Amino acid sequence: MDTQYFILGAIVLSLVLGQLNQRYASPLLAIADRWLRWLVFAFGAAQLCRDFDLINRPYWVLTIMFFLIWFLGETLYNWLAISALSVSPLPLFPRYAINSSGEEWPVQPRLLKIREWLRAQGFRQTQALKAEVGGGLYLRVSVYQDAAATLRVQITFLPQSNGAIGLCYTLTSLTLDGARYVTDNLTVPFAGFYPENWFVERRPWSRSLPRLLARHRARLLAAKAVETSFTTEPLYDLNATQGELDRLNTELGFLHPHPEREDFGKITHEGRYRVWKEIWMLNYLGRAQRYE
């Protein structure tokens, strides 16, 4: 009976978390909900087998068995999704364009507070951009920079399947020796390779822009980096870096060469494994691959 109450409570909590996540699009809520659904499946299926005498095995053995079945099922689903992405026309490194629609910043109180905070800290908006990712869906990006133009804050609005709007930050600084320091909290897998002069730290758990900004500045201070001002507009800089990432990941075997992509897809088998691994790390641990 205690196990049944646990399963029922977990189901109710999962439903509550799902409703909250539709409003806040929080990766932390999503991670908790995924673990709850996994546990509900494992314990619930084992409980059904015991109640109806379907399988004559100890309860803990059944729980572990269904726990592994969920893992295998989701592994298969993720692998098929990665394979479908590889052969689809959706771009892995989309090209950005100026967003002139006037819809660069969603009108929601929690999002408007972030814009006001940026303005209070002396950041000003330089460009509003968008990139089509397929099916009429767009990544909307608003780029801010400080008065000295040495730090850019890229606000990316991610459309969610449930209609909510996900929010991620990317902080970028350039140094006199040609290095690029990037600190972000993106929750989408990358799993590829960065140029040697890029120093990237991904912190999906950090949802606070002030804390992420403090971390970025601490990294620059620890590296004794001498910052330099951006000399190009965000549109040119973003598209240039997208092209550089495409070229580098093709050379290093994460992506197939362009002439082979129609026959074999965009992502190599090694690349698909790396993406699969990072999906699991992000979905259940909130961690991304370390890049430095």
C-alpha cells in the first residue's frame, strides 16, 4: 500500500510540474518531471505485475527491469530523432537575418523584467535577429552590449512544443590575443567541436542572468584576459561563427562533407553518438559536455 501511495503521489506531482513548466518553460522543472515519469513507469509497471501475478519475480527485480526498459525505449526514441534530424532539411547551423517584425521580445512580465535589468546595468540593444529552423518556427534573438562594446549578451527565445517560450543567454567577449570567451546556459545539445581559440562554458542549471554574468566576468578575470571591443555587427558575427563551426565540425568528422550529406545525412555516426550522450546528460542531469 505504501508503494501505491508513492506512485500516486509521484503521478500527481508530475502533473503539477508539467502544468508549471507550460508557464515557465524551466529546464529544472522539466528535469524533475522526466525523473518522476521514469520512476512512475518503473515502480508502477512493477506494481501491476505483482498485483496481477503477471511475472513471478521479486518486486525490486521488476522495478529494475522496467527502469532499464524505459532507458532502452527512450534511447531508441532519441536515436531515431537524431537520425531524422540528420537527414532532414533543417539546418544545424541556421543563418540569421534582421528581425524587422517588431516581435523580438515577448510581452510577458517575467521576460520584460530581464530587459529592464539589462537596461539598468548599462546594456543597450544593438540588433534583433531571427533564424528559421524549419516548419515556420524561428529562433528569435535579441543582442545587447555594454557601453564599451566588449561584452555582448545574446538573448535567445526558444519555442517549445507546449507553446511556452524558453529563454537562454549567451555571453561573449573577445580578447586582444584573438580568443573568444563564451558563457551560456543553453539547454539544447551541441556535442560538436569548437575552434581552439574559443573557451566555452555551458551552465544549463544557471537560469539567472546576473549570476551567469558574474561567472563570465570571473572567468575573464581568472584568465587575466585583456578584452577588446567588437568591431562587427552581431548579424555578421553570428553568421560568420555559424559558418566557421560548420566548416570545423566537417573537418573533424562530426559532420559529413557537404557532397555526401544527401546520401548519408549531415551527422556522422560518431557525431550522432555524441549528440545522443549530450541529450541524456542535459535531459536528466542538466549538464553539458565540457569544452575547456
